[in-house]
Amino acid sequence: MSHLALTMGWVIWAGTGCSSASDSPADAAQDSGAMQGRDSGMPPPDGASHSDGGARGADAGTGDSDGGAGDPDGAATPADAGAALPDAGEFETCPGAAAERNGNTAFDLERASFAGFTELHVTFCNPLFAEQPDHLLFRVLIDDHEGMPPSDLTSGSYVVSSAGVRVDDRFSWDGTDLMIGEHHAGGWLTAPAATSPSMDDPGTPLIGPDTTWIELHLGGIGDGQYDPYFRWDEEYLP
């Protein structure tokens, strides 16, 4: 073989960029990664993670730092201080109430629960009032990424106490319209503080000296298959 043929063969072989037999597997992998654009600024393939992207869905509201599923039977769970609550606009937490009373704040009096995809945050306002009105006031925030189902909180809701006293009528709602498909709503739900009076019965108070807890059950959400409820024990009662 002539010297010219040997020289041309060397040029052709070197131009292919082939690795020599002495290259290690790591070197070969590094070369392969560079060829695929890892260091050339090419985007990763669809579905691949980005170092600054985090988990998919973190910004889409698909995850919850503390489970997000709620209690399966609808029981309220303590509100998460880090949770992003719906914007209630002009609604104050508890209008006319003190920021703190008897060791309780609005944060201590807030409970959270779920009705399907509908997330509910309820604050019991009465323990923050210096003088008790003739009604119970609850601040309600509603968040639903799927869009709210047909809802009427004045229908099907009730308050019950440890003594078995129950009020399930004369509720009123003062807040945003609970429109189908909306994602956020807020307002105040008012319930009577006692059962309906009659000619020979002035009505029984929901909260008395021996009451150890009360529960608010929210009805009128969707088709009513869920029973989200919120409980306040003795230390959180007015």
C-alpha cells in the first residue's frame, strides 16, 4: 500500500469522530450527551424534567403539601398556615371582632374541609366578639379549580351542639354569588343562635354553660352527596 493511501485512510478515519479502543464508557457517554445537545442549549425532550421547573403541577394546583384530599368523611382539618386561600376581596375575616380574645385569634378559629373538588375554609367569628349577638357568624371561603357546582349554603346547612341542640333553618348568606363554574367565592353565613321560639318555648340556645362543642355542617353544595363539617371544641366557644 502506498504512502498516499495510508495518509488518506488516516484522514477519513479521524473525520468520523470515532472513539479509540482506549476510550472509557464514561468518555463515550459524555461524547454521546454532547452530540444530543445536552451542552448545546437544545431543550430536553417532552416530559423531561428541567432543573428549575420543579414537579409538574406544582403551579397548576394539582398538589397539596399536606395531602389535599381532606378527611374522607368530610371532617374538617386544621387550616394550614401556608395554604394559599382564595381571595375574598372586600370581606374581612370577622367584621367588628377583636384580633384576639381569650387567647383565640381568627387563625385559631379557622377550619378547612372538602366537598369533592370544592375546598372550604370556615372561620367561627363569635368567640372574637366582646358581646354576643343573637346569631352565629361564620366566614366562608370557597375554592374550586374545577368550577363550582350549583350551591346554596342556606339550604341543607345546620349547626348542632354536644347537647343535641340543632338549628337547621333561618340561615342567610351575605357574600359573592355562588355561581356555577366560578372558582372562588367568599362571604358570611349567618345562623340563629337558638332554636325557633314558640308561644310556650323561647327557644334553646345552641351554646350553653355545658356545651363542649358545636359543628357546622354545610349543605347545598352540588348534589348533596358530601357532608363537609367543621367542629369547634369547648376552648374555641364564646
